[in-house]
Amino acid sequence: MRVTSLVAGLAVLFAACGGGEQGAANDQQTTAAPEQGASGAGAAPAAAGATHDVNMVLEGSSYKYVPDQLTIKAGDVVRFHNVSGGPHNVSFWGDSIPSGAADALKAGMPDQMAPLEGQLLTEPSAVYAVTFANAPTGEYKYYCLPHLALGMKGRITVQ
């Protein structure tokens, strides 16, 4: 009985991570920050800094952020693009960010699923923007919740 439950659970997991197929996930709407940083419902607060793009992709059998390491300045915005292999999101480890960074991220991450966890992007080309306004300098380690076990993680360094 346990083996059957385990197999069923793995089947659900693989179906959810299904390499970019567009099934039931397209029936759900995900709120993501607008492409051009316009303010509005669900948008991250406007920032005065530069904008950086990170693609969330499935390449072969590897789930990854491209680039997986990024150096930015406080006040910059990082836009995470769902390119392939979704659903994807960006989640920060609370114990792997600088002291005081949780409050800055909370203010810069709209529509969080949980503390320091961005929304799941289920739609192709969906974007989730994180604003690093008032972010302390240091390293911010992050991961994709659905693909953490498959090694999808990255690091942002705020200078």
C-alpha cells in the first residue's frame, strides 16, 4: 500500500514539473509583476535602480536560473521570467540572507505564497519582479520551490 502511495505521489510531482507542457496549469491565473515595472495591483514597489533579468529554464534535464549568480545594487529590481519547464518561483532562505533583509524582501515581493516565497509562475512568459529597495548588502541565496530537489537555486549579491 505504501509503495502505491509513493508511486502515485511521484506521478503527481512529475506531472506538476512536466517540462513545459501546458495542461491544467494554464487554467490558473498567476499574478506577476508587470514587465515594464508599472505600478498597479500585484506590482512590486517602484525602484530607482537598474533592472536585471533572470530566466527560469529547463535545459535538457537541468532546471536552472540563467544566470544563477547576479550582482546588483540596493534599489535594483530583478525580474524572474518563466521561460521553460515551469511552474517556477523564487524563494529565499531566511537563514541565508543578511540581517534585516527579510523586511526589505517582504516589501519588495508582491503576492507572496509564504514568507520570502514568490508566486508560482504557471503561464509561459510570466514574470515575477523582486525589488531590492532598502536591501542590506550581502548574499541572498534563493531557490525554486518545485525544483529545489533538482538543484534549481541561485545567488544574488547586493553591493
